[in-house]
Amino acid sequence: MDTMPTPRRQDAQEPDQQLAFDYSLLDEETRHFVYQKTVETQGYLKRTAEDVVCIGLNLRAVKDRLPHGHFMAWAKSELGLSRQSCQNFMRVAERFGERIHRFGAIPVSALYELLDAPENVLKQIEEQQIPLTRPAVRAAKEQARQDTVVEHYLTESSEHMPDEDEAMQLRQRITFLEQERLQLS
């Protein structure tokens, strides 16, 4: 039986990580067909993300060139795009621009999810430490948010250490709140 290598995603976390899909379950013809379509689709995903950036750049260029108030009339009548779609395309172009090629075959939904991602999440994506899926990007953003909150708390608490009176008042307040919580439950 001719064995076909499992296609590797460009966004795999480790170079040797394979897709979870088990190609050995398929007959040879189907395995070859699915493998070919997987490779093709990965290319389309990469091109699609790059196309989103190009669309955003074009929209921005036209918006900058048209007289005020004419852009949306043009975008709706000529391209069938809503205001939100135009804004999304332009935001992607502004945020990622030339950097888009670093993300590999990224689904558009994950690309939009990255719009408000902190820089450290983008760096993890570029270094292929995070899978290029919308749920993985959301989880990474949430982890970054939590890390920021903890860091802020630790920084703030180390800058202002309460004196003994403040510490006693805080302990009393905590005790009172714990008692109140127990009464409510």
C-alpha cells in the first residue's frame, strides 16, 4: 500500500506536529484526493488572508481619494460592501499590512480575531506557538489579558505596601466581607 505523508499545516506548533486527521483510514484514491485538496486549500487560506489586506489597502486608497461622504455610496453600489465590512478590511490592512505573510495559512476568522490582540500574541502566532484557529487566538488573548491583570496587580501592590494600620483595616474588611458572603449563601 502506497503511504502518503500527512500534509503539515504551516501553522503547526512544532515542526513535527501532524494534523489529527488519520489518512490511513482512507482508501488510496480518496487519501490522495483529500491530501491534494488539503494542500490546495492551505494555499488558498494564505492567499485569502493576503487578499483581505489588499482589499483593505484598496478601500483605504479610494476612501482617501473620494470627496467626503462618497466612499460608502461607492463601496455599497460597486462592491456590495457594508460599512462594517469596509472597516474590517481596512483595519486588517492597517494592523498587518506587509506583516501578513508571517502568519502563513490563516483563516479569515482568526485574522479578524487578531485585530485587537496584544503584540505578544501576534509574536506567538508568528513564531507558530499558537495554532491559527479562532478558538486558539481567543484563548491566547484571554491569557494575555489575565497576565496583564496579574502583572498590574503585582506591580501596584509592590509599589504600595500598607503600613500596619492599613493592613489591620484590610484584614478587618476582608473578615467582614467573608461573613457577609456566608450570610448571603
